[in-house]
Amino acid sequence: MLVELHIRHFAIIDELQLELGPGLTVMTGETGAGKSILVDALGLIAGGRADAGMVRHGAQRAEITASFAIQADSAVAAWLEDHDITVEDGECVARRVITAAGRSQAYLGASRVPAATLAEFCQQLLNIHGQQANQGLLQRATQRRALDTLGKLGKPAAEVRTRWDTWRQAQSTLDDLLAQQHTLSEGELELLRHQVNELEALALQDGEVEGLESELRLLGSAGEVIRNAEQALAALTSEPSGASQGLAQASRELAAAANVDPRLGDIGQVLDEAQIQLTEAIGSLERYLNDIDADPERLAAVEQRLGTIDDVARKHRVRSRELGDVLDRLSARLAASQDMEGTLRDAQARLDEADRAYRKAARTLHEARRKASKKVQRTAEEIIRSLGLANAAFQIGLRLQEDGTPASHGLDEVGFEISTNPGQPPGPLDKVASGGELSRIALALEVVAAESSLVPCLVFDEVDTGVGGGVAEIVGRCLRQLGGSHQVLCVTHLPQVASQAHHHLRVTKRVKGGQTSTRLETLAHDEAVDELARMLGGVEITATTRAHAREMREQAQEST
């Protein structure tokens, strides 16, 4: 539910803050006072196009902020969680800013978001019906979605979307395979075989390149390494200056002196440990010199093997150690190419199966739509006729394209058609219905959908255009009926509609300091009666007019 609306520097509105409650809220006022500007502000929040002309003259920017109450277990709450938007105290704030230069910024909670994301959020909570907004009702896609909503066809529609996803993936797989088949000529296939054979003959092992490179470095420097190791061994073992002999001599001298001064015994122990480690080092050096082999034949073999690997790597424009991955990739491509006929056969079979499953689900959805359309068109036609279109004939056209290309919404062509004059066959809404008639058709569909609609806030801008008298009262009753299950906001010029409101707002325009601005006030019972009297009467409001206004309001309030 929309709980608060704050508008600043938008059109002729300087600043306006509005708290809203459940039920039917009407907005009334003199022509030009700015009633529809409030609807325009909501439309901007809900994804409308922004431009610099919306910013109040002299201001740097316009700002519209709407606070929505969010139920913890609702689909909207889950959507917010998916988009990492935090809900605080059960409310989420949507904000749209338009600068005087025409730039637009959108915010949701504490996060700046794309305008499309803000629109996606608000359209789950807000449905606006006006002569411009109702243009969406002229679109076949909108009519199809409306039928599915009115007929509560979410389950079969979801099944069709699932089957369509499977079909689309199968079609994409087959298209990719066909593209590969057409890409590989016989010459290219022969080259692929040669490349795989060459790589398999190379028989490169995991880690082989790194091992050969390390061995090559050692073999290339073997002579110098042997000389260095031999000199190190001689320095440790040769007499009389060898380190080993020196340690042994020093240890003996300290052992003799320790009899006189025990402190020298600790130093002797350190030298004994060094003697042990030195002996281990000498043994390791001797073993190393016995093992190392400065084999020129092995050096040549390693160089030749690395050269062969490098040559093959250059052909494929990769590093030597990446040749294993190249072989895996080319082998897979060769296997797929050699078995392309069987692979294509399997892919086509999967596509055919997916197509059959999709069409079965689409026919099930078609049958559900056919049954729902009869009920919806009958109920909607009754309401449309009660709204001042006494001769209206409303019907829902439905045609199944058995051989059509699968689509996510099914194979049905859905079209709303109406005739407003006797003797004329029903025709498409965009060819027959006027703007005011579209608003009433939208109202009728909203009444039909009230039980299943998930959008909590409905906004109607002058839905009563072109009606009066008893029809206007029926329009008001319909809106009040919607207010029992939804939050309804309605801009109206008719007292018959306004009298049905649970809450009454008056919009006025004033000029101060050469600047025009719009004001909004919530009316108490007696104030609402005075506003209804103004709407009923002429220049002078008589006691009779006021009494009539009071009677209208009290009867409406007592009826529910």
C-alpha cells in the first residue's frame, strides 16, 4: 500500500506531502488546480518518461518520493531481497529526481538504481488508469496478460513458459550443431585429423615441459657445477687446512682446557655439534658428485625433445605447456565432427520431443483461456453496460495457432473487442473505444480482477469522463467496491463519485508573489459536504444544495 507521497518542485507544485490510507480516496478541485499532476507524479515514479519541463520554474530539480508498506511474506518483499534492497520498519521508499537540465535519477531504499528497476518495483504495487495510461490496454500483449490474470491462469501459463524454455534450449543446440556442420569442409576436417594425430604422437605428459627445462639447465652447467662441488669438498676435507681437521683439532684443545675451566666445555659441545653437521654435509657432497652425470648425449636428447615440443606449440600459437589442453579441445571437436550425423539426429529428436511437450501445454492453456474468456467477458460486459455504455457488447477473441513458432506466452492470439452502438459488430478497442470508454472498460476489468489482482494500489484519473447522473453513481460504487480489497485513488469532477469516498482530498491552486502553486488538504465530514455542494451547485451554494450534498455523502457512507 502507498502510505505517503512527497512532491517537491514538480510542475506547479512547490511542496506537497500526503499521507494515504486504505479504501477509496478521491481528489477533487477546480479545473486546472493540479489534480492530475498528482497522478503524473505517481506515473513518473512508476516508470514514466522524465523531462526538464516537469521541474517547477526557477527550481534546480523536482523530486517525487513515495513510501510503500511491504508485507514480509509478499512477492514484492522477495523481489526486494533478490535486488539487495533493505526494507526498514516494513516500508520501502521509492524516489525519482529530475534536474532542470533534464537528467533523471532513481532511488530505491538507500540505493541508487536504474529507472527501469524502480519502474519494475513500483508496477508491482501501483496500477495507474488514465486516458494516456490506458493506452497499454490497447496492446494485444496487455490484453493477453489481463485474461490470464482475470482467469487465474498462472499455473498453466507457467507450464507453457517452462516448456518453452526447454524448446528454446533444444533449438539453440541444434542451430549450433548445424552451424558447425556447415563450417567444416572436407579439407578442414582432414587438417583437424592431422593436428590430432600429431599431438597424440607427441605424447606430451603432464609436467614434462617443466621437468625437461629444469634438466636442461642442470646438464648445460654440469661441468661448472661439478668443479664447484669438488672445490667445496676439498676445502672441507683437505689437510692440513681443511675445515674438518680444524674443527677436530679445536674440539680436542677445548676438551683438555675444560678440565681447568668448565666454561670452555659448553663451547666444545657446540663444536662437536658442528662437527656432526659438517660430516653430514661432506657425505651429501660426496654422494652428489657420485650421482651427477655430465652426459652430452642426454643433453642433446633433452634439447631435441624440447625443440620438437616448441615447434608444435608454435603451430598452434600457444605455450608448450598448453598443448595438452589443445589436444583435448581438438579431439572433442574431431569426435563431434566425425559423429555429426548421429549428434544431429539426437539433437533433432530432443527438439521434436520438446516441441510436442510445448504444444501440448499450449493447447491446455488455450482451453483454460477459452473457458475463462467466456466468464470474464460476460461479467465485464455487465459492468461496462452499468457504467453508461448500455448497448456495449464486449467479447474476447481467442485464436490458437497450432503451427505457429513457440512463444513464452503460448500460441494464442488474444484480442479484446467491443461494440458501443447497436447494430455494429465488435471491433478492436483501438478502433472503437474512446479515451473515456477505455477508462470505464479498465474499471470494469479491475472490478472483475479484484479478487485475484496482486497490485494493491489502483489509481484512476477521471474515470468518470463522459458520464453523469445515475451512471456516475454506479462508477462511484464500483470504485468504493474496489476500495474494499484495494487502495484506490481517484481524480474526479463528479459529486456522485466523490460522495462514495472513504477519504476526500481537495486540491486548490493559489497565486502568491507572482508564483502559482498547488495545495492539498484532507477534508473532514462537514468539509467534504461543502466540497460536494460546490461540485453540485453553481456560483451560489444554497442550503438545499448543501442538504443534497450531505444526503449523498451520508447515504454512500451508510451503504457499506
